[in-house]
Amino acid sequence: MKTTMEHTISVHATSQGNGPAAFVRRVLKNRHFLYVVSIAGLLIIWHFFAVSSKDSKYMPTPFMVLNELWRIAHENLAGKNLWGHLWSSLHRVLIGFAIGSIVGVPLGLFMALNRYVNALVKPVFDLIKPMPPISWISLAILWFGIGEESKVFIIAIGALVPALINSYNGIRLVDPALYDAIRMLGANRWQTLVEVTFPAGFPALFAGLQISLSVAWSCVLAAELVSARSGMGFLIILGMTMSKPAMILSGMVVIAVTAYLITAVLSKVEKWVCPWKVELMQ
Amino acid sequence: MPVESRVDAMTDETIKIECRSVSKIFKQRGGKVQIPVLNSISLSVVENEFLVIVGPGQCGKTTLLRIIGGLETPTTGNVLLDGKEVSGPGPDRGMVFQKYTLFPWKTVMGNVEMGLKLGGMSKKERREIAGHYINLVGLQGFEKAFPHQLSGGMKQRVGIARAYANDPKVLLLDEPFGQLDAQTRYLMEQETARIWLAEKKTVVFVTNSIEEAVYLADRIVTLEGKLPGRMKSTYVVNLPRPREHIDKEFLKLRHMITHETELLL
């Protein structure tokens, strides 16, 4: 799809002639060129804003942030360099996400498949669902202390909600006609579950896990902002107490890039596990 | 015609499907609203007969087919398949749906072999059989394609192959070409006739097109144009195959049915 689109665009452009105007038109139609313009524009505006501000201490330029990134990548802060802190956060995210989805996905599936389970679990879940996961933090610290457990607890709660909702909806919204089709082919209950319910519900379930992971990532930062001695949230707080905005911004950039990479990896995984879903992804 | 010879002709052919005064009432809002959909339909289909049920939209013809398939239960009356009452869906009846209803996560091969897989057949064996039917419907080379990569006509070829591969006693087709453009529809009608002649089955085919019915059917049953659906008339089509849409006899029959059913087409 993408290649044919680019193809038609280039054909269109060459048909306009080969002069400089055509060249400009071709460049302006190039998606990647515009991406670069967008990011470069942001950096330039940021730079001039920082340079013209009265106190450069509170508004560092992009170069200062880059410098700071280089420094904290090599220097230890509270016993760890940037990568050590990043790993601390990721480690918590992975454990919390694993717990949240291991509880949330089966619970969502059972709720969708059995109305008694649904009737018992749904009211409680509906009560917990609207609470922001961060609101558990004080309680979590009282229960589990300021160690790893309280952070993992919050992340697990945050990850559980979208994992459960999406696996529940994914199963409930399976096209009933597909059940007709598989039953006409002679499937028993178990075969119906394996051959239709699970594969048909899988894309929604997977989308839920993607949301879970991004919620988990914001939860870890919030938890670390409140109390931690390592992690990206801690690094940002450290930047604040040390009055080093460049350090805060470095931390934020690393957080954003990490989240972006996680999402990118997950969409690749999705393409690999549901190749039939390509149509919907474009 | 003398009565005796007619009886002979009847006993010569085994009755495959028998609908005995099938009625259906749909209930909505907890039974407060009752919609009668079918009214006392009685018909039988003999072995290897191609029966076409014709009626306009909303006349209950799809419901009748779903009752034969066991996907709906009749409110009164029953359906017999080989003399046994139908009590639910099963692999002895193969169904082709209007909206294709292929499994999007399965390839063409995966879809066609599904029934055999459910029946517990070994992979090698079912691949061979599925391959035969993929060839029969003219989709060789597309075994590894996913449904979203196929055109409507190709999707319905997969639907037909999937139903055929399971070797059902009867084939039920529910307006299978209703979503296709006119040209593809003609082609698929020809293909259906060709496939059926190659491997005969007892077929119940539901459509709203009289032309399609005359092209395909051994016998046509028309339903009345409003709910609840009642049987109107039956026509035996004795035209030789392959049929021509512009054949004189073809047009005559088509005109007669059109005239009598007051259907536009």
C-alpha cells in the first residue's frame, strides 16, 4: 500500500517536469523530509528561546541538554549512571506489567466467557477502574514500605485495568457469524474457543497489553517521583533538587525515546503474531 | 400422467431434507413483540437436487436456511435430515454465508481445511483434500493468501471450497453472491454450476434473483413477498446444462416466474 502510494506520488511529480519548481514540489511531498523539518523546527525554536531568555540556567539550550546527556551517561549519580537508572525503571515496569497482565488478561477472559464470573467481578472492577493508579501510592508505601514492592504494586494496578478491559471487550465483540461458521463445520465448545474466540479476540487483547505497558511506564515515573533512590523518576527529582534543568530535560528525553522504542517494538511484534491484521494497521 | 409411474419416480429418489410445517416467530423485548417470520413451510429436497429458494428481501428465506442448518430452532414443526431430526448445527451440513464469514486469521488453506481439522484428520491428509477443493474452485496459487488480500468473488470461492471440503451431506448457500458486482456474480454462477456438476451434492440455495435461480436450479420454490414467509409456488427447471441466460426457454421460464411472483428483476 505504502509503496504504491509513493510510486504514484513520484510519477505525479515527474510528470510535472524537471525544473527547480518540480524538485521543490517533490521534496515537499516527501514524508520523511517533513518529519525532519518538524523536529528541526522544534529544536531551533527551543534554541533561540533559550538563548534569548534572561537566565539560561533555567532554560538550557538543546546543546546543553545533549552535553548533560553525555555526562550522566558516563558519570555515576547515586551509584548508577543513566543506563543503570533506566534499567531500574524498566525492571520495575516489566515486573509490574507482568503481574498486571497475568492477573488482568485471564480475569477479562473469564468475565467475557462466564456470566457468573462477570457478575461477581465486574462491580468490584468498575469501582477500581476509575481510580488513577497513582492514588494508591500512599497506601502502597504504608503497606509495602518505600522499597521495590510499593512501586511494583502501583504499576501492576495500572497495567491490570487496560489488560482486563481489552481482553474482556475483545472476546465479547467477536463477530457472532464466525461462531455460526465454526459450528457449521462441526466444532465442539473447546474447539470453538481455540479456533475462533481466542484468535478473534487476540488483536484487542494485544492492544490492551500495549496500553498497559504505556500506563506502566507512566506509573513507574510517578512512583519514583514520590520516593526512590534509583530510576528515571529519581533522576528527574535529583535534577530538580540540584537546580539542573538540563538534567531534568535529559531524563525526559530518555523517557520519551524509551517509550517510543517500546511502542515500536510492540507494533513489530503485533505484525509478526497477527500477520492477518495488516489491513487494519495501515 | 398415470399415478403409479409418478409414485415410482418418487421412490426412486431418496429424500435428503424434509421440512415439516416449519414456522418461526422471533420474539423481541422479552416476548412483548412477536414477529412471525415463517408460516408452515413444508418442502423436501431429494438427493443431489439443486433446490433454489427465491424471495425478495425480508421474506424469511435466510431464516429457513438457518433452521435447516440448525443455527435457529423452529418455533413449531421440524426439519429431518436423512430421516433424523435436526437439533443443532453440524458438519453434515455445509453452509456458505452471504458475508463470506471466513476466518481472517487463517490463510485460504487454513480456512478450507478447518472442518477436516476439527474432525481430527491428520495434517497431510487434510492438506491433500483441501488442496483438491482449492483447485476445484480455481484458487490454486492462493493457498497462503489471507482473506483480506482476496476480492469478494475469491472470498466466496474460499467459502464454497471450505463447505465442500468437509464433505457434508447437503450444501446450504445463503445469498452467496449478493455482495458481488454483476459481472463477478455471473461468473460465480457459472462456477457454481460447474463445481456442482463436477461433484454433485444436495444443495439448498437461497437468492433474491430469479435469473440466478433459473440458471442454477433443478427446482425453484418461491416465497411470498411479505412476512411471515409462506411458500408460493414450485417450478421444475428441465433446461439442459450448461444454460444460457438468453436461451428462449430460459427467458420464458424467467418471465413466467417474474410475472407470477410480481418481483422486479
